[in-house]
Amino acid sequence: MRVGVLTGGGDCPGLNAVIRGVVRKGVQEYGYGFVGFRDGWRGPLEGDTVPLDIPAVRGILPRGGTVLGSSRTNPLKHEDGIRRIRETLAKEEVEALITIGGEDTLGVAARLSGEYGIPCVGVPKTIDNDLSATDYTFGFDTAVGVATEAIDRLHTTAESHMRVLVVEVMGRHAGWIALHSGLAGGANVILIPEQRFDVDQVCGWIESRFKVRYAPIVVVAEGAMPKDGDLVLKHGTKDSFGHVRLTGVGEWLAKEIEERTGKEARTTVLGHTQRGGTPSAFDRWLATRFGLHAIDAVRDGDFGKMVALRGTDIVRVPLAEATAKLKTVDPKLYAEAGVFFG
Amino acid sequence: MRVGVLTGGGDCPGLNAVIRGVVRKGVQEYGYGFVGFRDGWRGPLEGDTVPLDIPAVRGILPRGGTVLGSSRTNPLKHEDGIRRIRETLAKEEVEALITIGGEDTLGVAARLSGEYGIPCVGVPKTIDNDLSATDYTFGFDTAVGVATEAIDRLHTTAESHMRVLVVEVMGRHAGWIALHSGLAGGANVILIPEQRFDVDQVCGWIESRFKVRYAPIVVVAEGAMPKDGDLVLKHGTKDSFGHVRLTGVGEWLAKEIEERTGKEARTTVLGHTQRGGTPSAFDRWLATRFGLHAIDAVRDGDFGKMVALRGTDIVRVPLAEATAKLKTVDPKLYAEAGVFFG
Amino acid sequence: MRVGVLTGGGDCPGLNAVIRGVVRKGVQEYGYGFVGFRDGWRGPLEGDTVPLDIPAVRGILPRGGTVLGSSRTNPLKHEDGIRRIRETLAKEEVEALITIGGEDTLGVAARLSGEYGIPCVGVPKTIDNDLSATDYTFGFDTAVGVATEAIDRLHTTAESHMRVLVVEVMGRHAGWIALHSGLAGGANVILIPEQRFDVDQVCGWIESRFKVRYAPIVVVAEGAMPKDGDLVLKHGTKDSFGHVRLTGVGEWLAKEIEERTGKEARTTVLGHTQRGGTPSAFDRWLATRFGLHAIDAVRDGDFGKMVALRGTDIVRVPLAEATAKLKTVDPKLYAEAGVFFG
Amino acid sequence: MRVGVLTGGGDCPGLNAVIRGVVRKGVQEYGYGFVGFRDGWRGPLEGDTVPLDIPAVRGILPRGGTVLGSSRTNPLKHEDGIRRIRETLAKEEVEALITIGGEDTLGVAARLSGEYGIPCVGVPKTIDNDLSATDYTFGFDTAVGVATEAIDRLHTTAESHMRVLVVEVMGRHAGWIALHSGLAGGANVILIPEQRFDVDQVCGWIESRFKVRYAPIVVVAEGAMPKDGDLVLKHGTKDSFGHVRLTGVGEWLAKEIEERTGKEARTTVLGHTQRGGTPSAFDRWLATRFGLHAIDAVRDGDFGKMVALRGTDIVRVPLAEATAKLKTVDPKLYAEAGVFFG
């Protein structure tokens, strides 16, 4: 049996660990052959392949990025996308596809499996941790670690100077990175996309912080938005989901804080440093196990499924269900963190 | 209401994060007062206290160790231990105790709550992750991270030289740290206390590794033991649980490997570096949430319970149940890792 | 003998290591007493002191920031500044001052020593490494390390996506951090304040990079400026030195690159994460030795001097000389790095 | 012109950065061709080569180890070693050799250049920093960083428990790593090979430490030896230099401390973790510059020389001189550190 593997969507530490887990177990325990498809769905669409065997996965466990390349290509938007994929699979004698990706990539896999009878197994991937049906996605722990280390460093600056320090972290639609790194780093304000913030309330927290101790640290998710709609209209842009998004909310917020409180404010934008580099031990463990269980699902002929973490177990859930809705921060969880604000 | 807090047993990154979570929420949301007891159960036994309020918990979140100190004192082994604890609690007007510790500390808390009517809430703590009833304990992720980083570094040495590299990690009775760091680090052999190892099989893996690629890395838990009973009798010692334990298994194994394979072998003993230093972001998050939920249990009068992680939820479980048996590595999980051996 | 210590100017990892070195040696070897002055020159100006003895310096070695606090107060700008300082020193029975700071703080110390007979010894401090007379200042190695780790992480993102990644690092007047981290991180373009850059040349390097390999990484010092004066006039602001400075050069450059090359570009602004957090081993070593040698200078009565690193030796140089001119990047050194551009 | 490159001796972070610097500048600025020799002097001896061009050095900057492999082969110990090297160089049309290595590798290069007219340029490499004629060697800063981080972690354990923590670091003949990491980590005792230690004095420091504060941390270089000759004779082994070396001095010292002070002692042996993994920013910078300057020396026809760091400059020194004697820790420098003992 020959199995195809592809990685789609944004960069995420742990992709290579999944690929390695899939190939090591597939070759050694089940005797499968593998074909790597280059750049996500573009690979099977255009018949662009890379060799994928034991030597090809050596040494890739600790490396960020993906040896298969990635793209946002959507084969369902090509008129004859399905036919071309079928042709590639036939030509390569591939009988099953392991698709590693986020909402978009897995959404395609769900439809290929469900509507077109192309046997797919999914592996969830999103740095933002906003996929339902799995407790965590790999990459998230690494991103939280990078952001937390940055906040740790800012604390000593905050101790010596009377400046507000704003840290903008990833998270367009879900505030998981902001919430976890903000709590782990001991931030004094955490702002997430799930709940519009009130700049005056933020300034209130900042001022009360200054009264009892050194300067405050504000963690803001890139997708967080102020309550005041006009501001959004003035500064915001529409993203591909049609959501209005404030560009550079960190920089914008720092300026508002300076104007309203009279305190100096400085911004750090962590950007892509959160999604690159070597994965954390947790992410390597999770990604490796996802890989081992994905190839088991292939062996079991259990297609149309995605592997997922539940507690400490890896389980299988229907792909369609997994991508149905975004996993956003529970208001209760956010409220729990509120005890540390101000 | 006044609440006492103590930390018992071995060092573990995240203890301070628990204490901070307890105090911040207790003071700010419930208006409680706090008393810190010094050095685990020695504190209430001898009436040794430290002030515990908002200023006392500032800045302690990222710090390893415990601001309350710790010890292995067991009040049940003192003839009038219970009476003395009651006296201290009465004198300090403490109506509830939050006890943060491992098997021993929580075992005492279980009996104090169950048999003597002293209201306790437990917070589980073990670097070894071997407590039942919780998916993870804080400190474990940090230890795995330290061990994984060490293994990462050893890989480049292994690439350039023809030496076997043995890494001895923590884990007397359970192999969680060895298993997780071994998988995350891409070790070629992982040896855990749950399953006696066969030195010849280990040497076989090592030799097969040399054939296809550079030198192998062997991760061995400090409590791992070879199959051959005589060796154990010759080199082993009995620990406080009455288990025979091989002293310095890493050093011993390296010598055996050298003799049997003729390859040079070198040992790294990570020792206490695994349980010190700043906690990982995951451990800070978990420890903070444990603290917030422990004080909630106090407020609810829900004593004789321990907070625990289940998936992404914090739940409460009976203390007695939590400490009933050690959580060891599931043989299936260990077998899963076997695909990477050799 | 009683010695005063103060830290002035911006935050810098290693300040506490200096203070500890001064106090440990001063107390243990010379039997001196110490007075800490709070917030730089504000301390002696207003008579604001903190106790400074062996217990006060315990555990501070690995901590960023300064236990003495800092400020940019300049006593020479106060009409009766000198008189007030003399009064404080007399009242506190302080016979010598150790002043730890950058250009401004040391400039004041030079004049106090030279013109007013107030015995000062200086310890150089600048994250930017732009002080003449010393090979390195502490804090710089830490900042370079933080920036290099960020660049490392960006490489894996660059490998997987076709985006230009711009990293803005510290350095208003000197490009040392950009140069060192850019070289250590394998950046494809490094832009420094010492040499105005040509946006079209930058775009040329970017395009040639895309031709042979994955996306380029551009490291730009915050003080770097494009050749085109008009741009500067449009976007720039004057800083306290009267230099026109482009605000947010990273963000600005990313937009220019997008417009001119048609490639997506993303910006990371590391900001104050570069000057906070625990110092690197090198910085702790350097700062500790600066502290030990500064107190030796006091014992020798060798005032008006600053300690400095020359090779592996700590030497003493006249304060006046040390602050005379900025140490900027030698054009030859910058040219040397040019082999890696594009 | 074609240039050969080889790396000899032990593993050291930064080797790949040198190779990359040599090749990038040699190809791009001087139009040279390159030949990589595999496994140190074994390569030219046996005619074992690897292709070495721009694609071969891509992405290797942050990686530990050496893409050329290494060995301790000494061609001067082969009867016709010189003749075979000449043959290989002639066959490969190599007109100059860049040899990257320590005492042994450079010693061979010195004789090849001086006695046999084979044009060599040397690049110094030793993790131990014990080569004369250069302020620092790359790899050393990385090793010190690894050891310092370990000591940092041990501090929090020392704070919570009453145990002596012994850390054994690298350094057979020179105590640079012990001295720098001990000072940077705030160790309470530092023991180096240059000065035999007195176990009773060590125990005295330990006991005085316990009196004023938490448990002490002892950093001991692997080559450190106690004063008592009998102990050495009983436990020691002779190394290849004929020096008697105590095997496992850390473990041995911990036991002595336990016996003499009655305190528990634990040992951490960092081993090869100190010489593997990604190089620090400082080491990448130094190694890169060494590479750039080594190829300049080739272009200048300046053979029989080694590049070296003096202050912030890269200079050239005669190979023969550079390897004449070991650079050990100056007793004055060691005495300077003594203020922190106990």
C-alpha cells in the first residue's frame, strides 16, 4: 500500500514530527510506501511529489516548518480539481491520503472523503489552538512559550521604568495564545478577540497597577477589538473571513494609553517568531503521537476521520465535525483570569 | 475566614504559582486572610508561620522552588502530631488548609480530613507525573523540557563522533519523564522502571543504529533496572519504599555497553537540574489554575478533595482516591514508542 | 569607609551583577559599608537611599533590571544640584561614589570628579555597545542573544512561506545589535544607522534571494534611515540628540518592500524584550568583574576613572575620555558582513 | 584556485559557521573552488572528500557538529602520511588547506606548513578555551551558557532543600568553563584543574554557607584533583597526556562531602550536553569571522598562520606559536573569584 502525505496552511512547529511519526511507523510496522506531496493541495493537484522514506525523515523531528512545503491552495476552487487529484493518486498508486492542516485543509479533506470517496485521514494543525474536537493542537504550546518568555523579559524593564508595555501576540479569531501566555507571564491586562475591550477600563487597570507596583504589561491578541465601532471602521480592514480586523492593535492601543493616561507606552510585536523555530517538547510529543495514530487509522481503513487529543488519549473524530466550528475562549475561563487584571 | 497554606515533599517548578493563585483569588474575590506554614507539615506541627498576603506573592510566579519552604515531615509519625496541628490552627484561627504536595503530603491531608475532621483541600505536585486522578502534574512539563533540550544538544555530538550517549533522567517508580523526553528528543532507546530491560537487547538496538546512521542516544530513567537479578543485588540499594534500586544506572549501563559492544559510551546525569528553575508556560498555567480552583473548593466547603486536570478542565477528586495508587506508564504507550528504538 | 552606589539611564541586564560584585568584595575584603541611592542621580539629589549590604545583594545575580531603580535625572540641570549632592554624601558619610550608567550618567560622573572634586568611579552600561574605551558593555550580549533567537525562529517560517520577514532591533545611533544578531542569525540584509540604506538595493537583495532560495530575513536597527531625505522628513521625528529619526522603520520598510517587489512582508518589533530578563552568562561574567574592579579602583583612590574591558582584561580609563565619542560600527566591519547579503 | 577544508578533534558548536564563512567569501568574493575533506586528517590521508560549495553550506550556521565529520587521525603517525596527503592535494588540485581544530590538528598543520611546505591556514577550536594566542575560541561561550543555565536551575532546588549540589563541568587541563559558569551562576565553590583542592577547605566553605543561607552549589571541572595524592592514586587513571586524572570527580567529591559534613550531596554531570547543540550568538559571530579571515589569509598567501581573536579584532599569529603551550587559568583570576566562595 502507498500513502500520500501533505501539509497545508500556515507554518506551525511540529509538522515535521507528524510526518516522521507517520513514515517511521508506516514503513517499519506496516511495510507501506509513501509519497510526499509538495505545498499542500497544490501537490496532488499538479502531481508535484517528493520522495518520502526513512532517510527523508531523519533529523527532522526538532525542526520547525515542514519538509513538504505548504500553501493555501484549495482544489475545490479549481474546476477540475477533483479529477486532477484522482489522476495524481492513480498515477502514484496512492490509496490513502494523510492531510495535515487547519480548518481549510481539513475542510477539503472532509469533502474529498465524504463526497468524492477519496480516502483521507486528517491531522489537526493550528498555532491558534482554535480547532474544536481536540484539547490541544501542536504548535500552540511553542507559541505560548515564546510569548511567555518575551513577557518575562519585559517584567524587568517594567520594574525599572514607568512605562506601559504592550505585547501583541497571535490570535485573529481566538485568544488562546494571549490568555495562556498572559496568565503564564503574569500580565496585568489580557485582551482577546472573543470579547471587545473598553479602552477606558484598560486605562483604569493600568492606573491602579501603577499605584501599587511597577509598570503594567498588557497582552493583546492581534484580533482583539475595542468596543467603540467607529475606531474599528477608521483603522480596521476586512480579512478573508469578512471579519473587520484592526491592523496593528498593539501599536494603536499603546497610543491610546499614552493619550488617556499620560504614561509612556511601548509595543512589542512578536509576529512570526511565535510560529517558527524548534517545537517545544510537548508539541513534539503531541505531533509524534498524532503521526503514529494517523497511520493506524489508515491501516484500519478508518477514513474521513481526524486524530485528536482528549486528555492524554489520542482518539478519532469525524473530519466534518471537527471543522464545523471554531473553538473560542470560554467566557468563564476568561473571567477566571480576570482576578489578575489591574 | 483564614486559610493556611503549606508545600510538602520535593522541589517542583510551579509551587509558587499555586500559592500566588490561591492568595490572589482568596484575598481579592473572597476577602480571606492567609497564613503560610513553613516547611510542609513541620509548619503547623511547630507553629512556624510566614505572612502570606498580596505583597508576599508578588513576582513569585516565574520562580522555581517554594517561598514557604518544604520538608518531608510526617505529623502522623509524631505521637501528639494531630493535637499540635489542631492547636496551631486554633491559635492562628485557621479554618481550612490548602496542602500542596505529592503522595506523602496528600496522604496525610486525606487522613486529616477523613479521620480527624481537619478541613483540607489538596493540590497535586510531582515532577514524576505519577499521581493518579490527574492527567498531568505541574513541574513535569518543565522537567521534560530540560531533558529534551539536553538530548537535542547530544544529537550533534552523536553526529560527529562514534560514541553512545547515555542520559539518566528522573523517575524512580514511573518512566514518564524518560518516555516523553525520549520521544520528544528522538532517542534511540528509552528505558523505564515499569519494564526491566535486557542489556543485550539494548546493545542490539545500539548496533543496528550504528549500521544505518550516527551514534545512538539512550535515555534511562533513574529507576530503570536490568532483567538480570544478580546485577541488581550487586549494585542496588533499597529505597524507603523497600524497592531495590540500582544506584547510578546511567553510569552502570554505559560501562556494560562499552564492554559488550566495544563502542565508547558517555553518560550525562541531569539530576536536580530537572526540578529547579523557572517553570515552563504550561506548568505556570496549570499551577495557577490549580491554585484558583483550590481556593474555590475552600469557599465551597468541599474538603477532603484534590484539584485535578482532566483534559482542559480542572475537577475535584477525593483525596483518598487520588493517592491510592501510582500512575505508571501504560505498557501500550511504551510499546507505541518502540517504533523509534534502534 | 562608606561607598555610595547608583544606577542611571535605561534598563540593562547585568546591573544587579555589578552591584553584587561591588558589595561582596567591598564588605568581605575591604570592610567597607555601602549606601544605595535610589533611581540614579535622583537618589543623592533628594537623599533617597536604600540599604545595601550582603543580604541585600543575595540572589540578584541572575535578575534583570536594577534593585536600586533608575532614572534619567541630571543633577547638573538643577541649580543647586551639586550642593544637594554634597549634602547627601556628607549626611550619609559617603566618601566615594560608584556610578553605573551610560553616556549621560558617566558624563555627570566625569564632571563631578573633574570639576567638583566629588570622587566617582564609573561602570559603563549600554545595551547598544556604543561606548568608546571598552570592547563590550554588559547587556549587549543578552540583547544580541534575544534577537538571534528570534531570527532563528523566523527562518523556519521563511522556509515554508514566500514572505519577507523584517525584524526591527534596538540601536538608535549604532548598529551593533543589528550587525551581530544579523550575522549570528544568518540574515540576508542588515541595515544600520551608520549607513543610510537604499530601498531599491534592499529590494534587489530580496529578489535575488528569492531566486536561489526561500524568503529573506531583513534585520533593521531602529535608527537606520533610508537615503531618500524626503521620506525621512515625512516620517521622521527629532530625538533628544537633535537627530532626525524614522519612527517605526521596520513597519515602514515592510510596506515599501511590499509595494516595490509585490511580495508580502511581515514585521517583528522586538522592542524592550531585548533589554529585559536574565543576563547571558557572558554579561554576568563581565558585569561581575566590572563590579569587582570598580571597588578596587575605590580602594586605590583612583577616581575619575571608568572600568573597561580590553581583550580579557579589565582596565581603568579616564571617565572624560570614555564618554567623548560614540563607538559606531566600523565601515570595514559592515562591509565584511556584506558577503552574506542577498 | 581550489582550497581544501577539514575539521579535526572533538565536537564544538561553531564549526559549521566557520565552514560557511570560508566558502561564502571564497566563492563570492574570490571565485575559489572548495573541497571538503571528511573526518579531519583522515580525509586528505585517504582521499575521502565531500562537495563543498554554496548550496552545501546553506542552513548550517545554527547547527552544532560539523558537516565535514571529524576524527583524531594524525597523519604524522603514518609512515607515508605526508606523501599520501601530497597525492590527495595534487589529485584534487588543492593549493591551500584550511584546518579547523585544536592543539593536535593545528600542531599537524604547523608542521605541514613549516617542515613540508604544504600551505595551511589554521582556525582554532576548543570548547575548553585553553589555546594560547586567542582571547576566546568558539564553542566556549556555548558551553558556559549550558553550564550556567544548569546552575541557575539548581539554585531553586538548593533554596528548598538542605542538600549540597555538585555540578561537574568540562575542562581536563584548564578550568575556564568551571570558572566562567561558576561566576555567572553564582556558585559557592569553584574547583579547577590548575589548583589542587583541599576537601576539608571545600567542606568548610560548605558549612559556612549553610550557616548564612541555603544549600551550596559546587562547580567542579572534570580535571580538578584533590591535594591528597593517595586518593588520586586510588581513584585516578592516566590520560593520553600522561596526566593522572580522577575519574568522575563530581561523584567522588559528593561522597566525600557527605561523609565529612553529614549533609546529603547530589551530583549533576553535564557531560557532552556542553559541546552539542546550536552555538550561542557570540560563538556564531566569532566562528563566522574566523572563517572570513581564514580565507583572506589564503588569498594573501599568508600560510603557517592561525586566525585569532584579540579584543574585537581578528589577527593572524604563527601556528607554531599558537600551539606551543596551554592557556590555563591565571591564579590571579581564580583568586578574584574567591570572594564568592563559601
